[in-house]
Amino acid sequence: VLGAHPPQLAAAGMLTGSALVMVPAAILYDGPPSFDLAPRTWAAIGYYALIGTAFAYLLYYRVLAMAGSGNLLLCTLLIPPVAIVLGAVVLIETLNPNAYLGFAILAFGLLILDGRILRKGHILHRSPRN
């Protein structure tokens, strides 16, 4: 059914559907929101809505159309480490030593998923020596 429509339409439907479910749930849980916010707060909300969500989804589906789902998966695996590194560099946060171990595991996994390391070293197809 969705194959006849562009992926952006599916994304818009998912975001709209989730908003229709989550907004009433948030109002029930936290009560009605206060709209008496500082201009800087409204600017932050606008930034997250436009850049952090809308632009990110458009970019996501553009990469999907250009590079395919396999490469897109590799891009999504890089989101957490990039966010952590940006937090450390921009916000001067300190990284836990486990973060470095996590980066190494993720990098090794990306190398395996990419497949080039296995082709170059012939790790999978090495024939036994006589």
C-alpha cells in the first residue's frame, strides 16, 4: 500500500499519528502546558521542531533515496557517538572510560558491516594450508 507513495509521506503520517497519541497523553500526565515562555525558549522549541525533526527527516529520506537502506543503517549507527562527541567538545562534558570502549566496539562493528575489511583480508574465504 505504501509502495505507491513517497517515503516522506509515510514519515509525515508517522509523525502526525504519534503527535495525535502523545499530545493528549502528555496533557493528561503533566497537565495543560504553560505558553508563557521566554522568547529564547520559543526559539529553542522552533529550532528543535524545524532543524532537529523536520530537516532531519528530510535528510534521512534523501540519504535513503540516494544511498539505499544499508548505507542509511550505517549512518544511523553513527548518531549516538556523534552526539556524545559533540557534547564533550561543545558542552565540555567529560567522557566516561566506557564511552571509549563503546566507540571502539561500534567502530569494529561498522567495519564488519561495511564488508571491505573482510574482502581485503580474505578472513571469511581463507583456504586451509596443506
